[in-house]
Amino acid sequence: MRLSVVIPAYNEEQTIGTVLTALLRELPDIFEIIVVDDGSTDRTADIAQQFCERYEAVRLIRQPRNQGKTAALRRGFAATTGDLVVVQDADMEYDPADIPVLIEPILLGKADVVFGSRFMIRRAARVLYFRHFLANQFLTFLSNLLTDLNLSDVETGYKAFRGEIIRKMVIETRGFGFEIEVTAKVAKLGCRVYEVPISYHGRTYEEGKKIGFRDGIDAIFYILKYNLFVSKKRSFTSLPDLHR
């Protein structure tokens, strides 16, 4: 199955090269890597362009202005053509070496969507903000309550999808709302959802972490909106075939 990796990137000149190098090393047969530069004001796009010139699999899409992670992902998903689509953050908090484990349930025909969990089975993880852990646990509980999924980490940045599912999904949120919206919509569709353990190398705010308190408030709103007020029909341009 052809693998597409989408990387939303905003002012990640310190890490974008490392991420691309790791992806090409860990996945030598990768079909395509799509970097969506979200209006960066540093050298992120220039570094990505250098990889495009050296590697046929790497492509760069440039947003005309900064619109947020979800807008970058939406643009990237639309450009994919692979059978599998994986989200890879540009900041190296998630290790590309975990992607083979992430996509395995789909390759085996057991899953349609796979979430990489930072908590299911604890692997190597940097110890950082306890308040973020508590916020994530609350949001995961609230999301699970409405989706009836027993996820351990709804806010994980590592997710894999069958390509048809994510390309047909109508994605509307802004900022960091993607994680909540996509969870509600794959639950409505009745996707086979798996979790696998991943490692996590979090950053401090001084090192460039971008998520904040407002994003947590927005997440509560999105949980309620997409689980209670947005139908399955409105969630997809057309319903993917889950029985292929």
C-alpha cells in the first residue's frame, strides 16, 4: 500500500530537516511526503524545498499566510494520493521510527484508522507539564463519553488513516481543533479504530511549543459541536466504503 505522510509546518527551521531526514531513512520506500508550510517567516520552506530538489517523494505546498495546523492539514490531505495517510508533526515530538507500528493494523486489514497513544503503554517519553496531562485526560474522557470509543489519548498528533476516509472528510476546525473533529467523525462513520503505543519527545514553550490554554477551551466546544450537532452526512463529501 502506498504511504503518504503530511507534515504541517510553521516556523520549524530547526527541526524540519531532521524530520524529513528521519522519514526518508526509516521509510525508504515511502510514496510521498507532503510538507505544508503554513506561512512561515523563517527558513522552513527553503529547507523543505531543498529536499524537494533532492528527493522525488518530497513535495512542498506553501500557504499564502498563517492559517493554523488544521488548515495546513486540510490542504495536505487534499493533495495526497496514497492508500494510507499519516500525520507527522514537524517538531520531532513524534518519532518517524514509530510509523511502521502505527500503520501495521491498517496493513493487516484490521483497522481503518489508528491513533498513536502516548499513554496506552508507556514508552520513552519526556516528562513535562502535568497540567497538560490533566487537560488531555479530561478532553479524552469527554470525547469518549460522546463517541463511545475507549481511547487513551484523543489529542495525540500521530494518526494514520485509509486515504479514502481522510480525503472525503469535511474538515472545518481552526488551529489545533483537528484532533477532536476527526475523532468525532471517524466514530460517526463506524471506522475500525485501533491504538498503538508510541514514544513522545515533548517540547517546552521555550523550545517552540505552540498549543495553549485557548486551544483547550476550543477543544471542549469542538467535542460538543461535532459529536452532537454535526451529522455523519455533513461530515463527509461522500461516504467512504469501509468494506473494501
